[in-house]
Amino acid sequence: MSFRSMHEHGTLLTKYLEARKSIFIDRLHWQVGEVDGMEFDQYDTPACRWVVLHEFGEIIGGVRLLPTTAECGIYSYMLRDAQRGLLASLPTDVLFFEAPVNPNIWEASRFFITDIVPSARRAVVQQELFRNMTLAAKENGASRLLGIVPAVWSRWSRRLGVGATPIGAKFSIDGTVSQSVLFNIYGHTN
């Protein structure tokens, strides 16, 4: 879904942003923007794409994709802006190298599965969300995705059958240990 196509999806974007609030603000206690029960930030722009999984209109998962070429005022994308010192909540050494600006590399952020998904289904839903994220990224010209993931990423990337490479040191924010990784999505359709 994009700004251009959101009218085709009724209230799905609103429900998606409400689900993000329930995950990132209510459960994880992140200090991010909220208005009218919806979580958002400076990266939810016309340049981004949202991948939203739902069943009968009930949000079960989602992720945001943003090209590394994006610009909106002083902001570009999360990892680059962290490296440039624009995000107080993230370390500036979040990457081992200078953040790329390349139309073939997109950033994935705000990846989540909602609490309504029972534990017995979480792996299947996670795999479906990753598959749809990969397809959406490819449709928009990406061959690689970078993002911040929980430090246990290697375990779930093996379970999903995807390769990922660490591209930054582990760091802790609000008790969660995370790390920047790069996914090569070319050819991945599982």
C-alpha cells in the first residue's frame, strides 16, 4: 500500500497505524509520535510502502519499506539519519560503513506481528509477512533490504530460510538488544 493506493484499501492504513501504536507504544513503550491512537513518524511519507497482513480487516502484521534515496526535509531513512546523529534514540555507529543511498537498497522498519496471532501461527504469519515484504521491495526495484532487527535475528532468519549479514554492532535500546542487518532478497520468493 502507498499514499497513491491507500484509497483502494478503505480504513486499512488507519488500522495498521493503530496496530503499530499497540505494539510500539503500548507494549514496547517507545517514545514515538502518536495522534488519534495511531503511531507514526517522519518516515511515513509518500516515498514509503506499507505491507499489511490482515484477516477480514483485522491487522495481524505489517512492515514499512522506504527507499534509501528518500528525502523529506532533513530526513532520509532511519539508519542513515541515526548515523548522521539526527535520531537521539539510536546510536550513530549503527552501521559499520557509510549508510547507502542507492535505489536498489530499501530499508525495512516497524516489522511486527500483532498479539492476536496465537503462538502456534506466529512463524507462519512471520514467513508470510517476510515473503510479502520481499515481493513489495522487488516490485519497487530493491535487490537488498537493510534494517534493525532483534539480536536473535539469525535464529528467525534461518527459520524463514533467508540469508542476512550483520552490518552494525549490537546495541541496546529500552532493554531490547538489536542489530542492523542486510538481507539479499534477489531471487527470494519463499
